[in-house]
Amino acid sequence: GVIMVVQDKFQEASRYFRLSLEQKERALGKNHLELASALHNLGLTLSSQGKYQEAQDIHQRTLALKKATLGPHHPQVARSLNALASVQLRMGQHAQARDTYLRAVALYEKTLGKQSLELAITVSNLGELMMDWGKPEKAEAFFLRGLAIREKSLAPDHPKIASSLHNLGVLQAELKQFPKALRHHQHALRILEKKLGAKHPALASVLTDLGVCLVDMGRPQKAIKILRRALAIRQSGSGISHLVANARFHLARALWNAKRNRKQALAYVRQAQQTCAQAGKSGERGLALTKRWLARHAGR
């Protein structure tokens, strides 16, 4: 199951984790700590498929199980709080997610100290929450804290460093600080290519955001190749619909702005719109983006 997650094959992974959970329940009962790992991994894979309500239920069950068996002040409890908050964020429950993340931060600081890599993950997630909540000015402190912790503990070319650099790039692009954003995206991409290879699923988000940055800087011609690469990686992985649609939409923007095959660009946006409409809650943002874009461009 873990191998399938690494390969971005979340449906297959969730079937494996569900089977593992059922086997452990039969052997140990439903309240044994040994179930926690399978539950945690199942929740992550369900969330990655956009099945947020089911994922939330699984993470709440994991949290209750850990509290009952390990006590309320164990770092594993913080880990489940972090996972639960991530689902609450994806469900648009921003205030709840913030409070859950802050509970995880306080527990990590109490149990593991203020420089743990687990804490770096959660403060970085708080930054992503603030971005999604439309509060980018509050995100920077969280992203910088996460990066500082990672730089103290990890090699400079570690993929987690790339994750922090990518987060900063997304923030800076949101604030229209495009040259800074471009540098951080390119740095993150170099690290991931070196450590993971040129076709690893982890590259897709960085490539997409790098391409978007170039489009927004008025360099769509340079963005086309990058966004084609992002789309190819998305399609070769699990094919999670709203992520494929996002890459396709931004490729369409690059093609349109570069005045390269605008007919194809329109077809891509309509395809992305249809995919997002079928993706449920996980496709809502993409659906709104494609609708607005088509309203401005379809008649031109």
C-alpha cells in the first residue's frame, strides 16, 4: 500500500489499507493500537481521492483510538490531529482546521520540542491553510518557520526542503512577487529532479506552479513545455481528476496567451471544466476558474 501511495496510485492503495484494516480487526478487535497505522494510511489515501467525509471519519476514529491507548499527550495524537486538520482544510472548514492544527503544534512542541521535523510539517500546513483561507500575509511566518526547522535538520537537497521552497514560491506568486516565486519554484524543481527523478509524481505540483508563474509573468511560450510535462506526469500517475484538470487548464492558458492553437486551448478548458464538474467538492475551485475563464475568452 505504501509503495502504491509513493507511485500516486491512491485507489489501489486504499483497497490495500482497507484489506489490512479488516484483517487486523478480525485478529485483534476494533480497539487495538495496531489498527492505527492502517487507519491513518487509509484516511490519507481517501483524502487524496477527494473522499473527504469518509477520510474525516477515519481520522477521527484514529484520533480516538490513539487517545484511548496512548493518552492525550502523545506525539502520535498530534500526528492524527495534523491529518484531521488537513481534511478539514480540504472540506473548506478553515476555522476548524486552524484550531486542529494549533492543537497539533502545541502538542508537538510539548512532546518533541520546537525543532522537530514533525512540527515543521504542521506549521507548513498552517501556512497552506492561510493561503487557502485568503490570508497570504499570515502564511509567510508559518512557511519560513517550517523551512528554518528543515534547514537545521536536513541536507540542503532533501525533498522536504523542496516542499518548503515550493510553498514560499506559491505564496510569493500570490503576492505578485514573481521573480522571487520563480527562483523558489526552480530551486525546488532542481532538488526534486535530483533526488526523485524527472518523472516522479511529486514534481507535478511544482511544475504546474512554475508554469503558472511564467504565464502570469507574461512568458507563456516558456510555460508551455513545463505545463505539458506537468500534465503528462499527472496523467501517468493515479490520474486524480481535479489535479489533471488543473494542469490541463493552465496549459490551455499558456497556449492561449502565447497565441498558439487557441482552438486546442478552448477544448482543454472545456475538458477541464467537465472533469471538475464531475469531481464533486474537490473540483469546485477548478470549476469556478474554468467558468470564469470561458466567460472571458470563449467568444473571442
